[in-house]
Amino acid sequence: MRYTKGMAIRSKRQSALRFDPNSLQWIGLRLTVVSSRYMGPINAELEQAQGLSRDDVTVTICLSITNATSAQEIVRYTGRPKNSVSRAVTSLEERGFLRRYTDASDRRSSKLSLTPRGRKLADQIAARFVQRDNLLLRPLSEQERRSFIRLLNKLSARSADWP
């Protein structure tokens, strides 16, 4: 099927969300759209290039930029399901990206840390996030960027308390 210039424009208009941009409704939908457009290409590229799942990426980044050192802390920090984080931890450990060791203060739990290979992987992932951050923030002024980050941090911190 051939697409004319007019058809492409019409198609683009039809895919736009229709709601009052000043409305406080549909915030979750807008966040989902932005999040999917942000993460989709990163996850697809890392799946193809490295065989990493979304949760592999989440666990790797979480271990590299937070003080989380256990699967339970990663679950609490990210909101991802326990079984998904557990599978990612096992996969990353088997592939030599992280190591698991017994917590000296509580022998029932395990602590996690990235191996040198895992830190290299985290750096590669972080570079992709920097590119996406630049795209995400491009339409915002410097002042808007600072406000956005401040508000995002505020929302993120409080979301950990949600049921």
C-alpha cells in the first residue's frame, strides 16, 4: 500500500492523544506514553545486542546508582515484581555480571554487587539513558528541566509508600 504525504499527516494526527492538556486527568496515561517511548528503544537495543531483559537492565542500573544491595531492596526501590527481579538476579549472576554473597549480619539473606564486567555493562546502559534523557528534555528550558527533575524526585520518593 502506498502512503501519500496527506495520508501520513492524517495518520499522525489520528494517533495523537485527545484530552485537555490542562486537565489533571489521565496523568498515568501520559506517564505511560512517555515512559514507553523512552524505555522501548533502550530495552529493544539491549535485548538484541546483549540478550538483556527489561528486568536485567533494571537490576543492573539499580545496583550501579543506588545503595540497594539485595533483591528485596531492588523490589522496594523499583516496584518490579519479586519473581521478575529474582529471575534477573539469577540470569545476571550466571552471566558473570553480578555476584551474590551471604550477608554477614543475616545469614538468611544475600547481598548483591556488580562484578567488573557488570560495572562495564552498567556504563554501557547508562550511555543509552543519557541519549534518551537528552531527547526527553530537549523541549524544556533550563529552568523547566530543573523544575521537572525536582518534581519527578518528589513524586518518585513518595511513590514508594503507595499500596
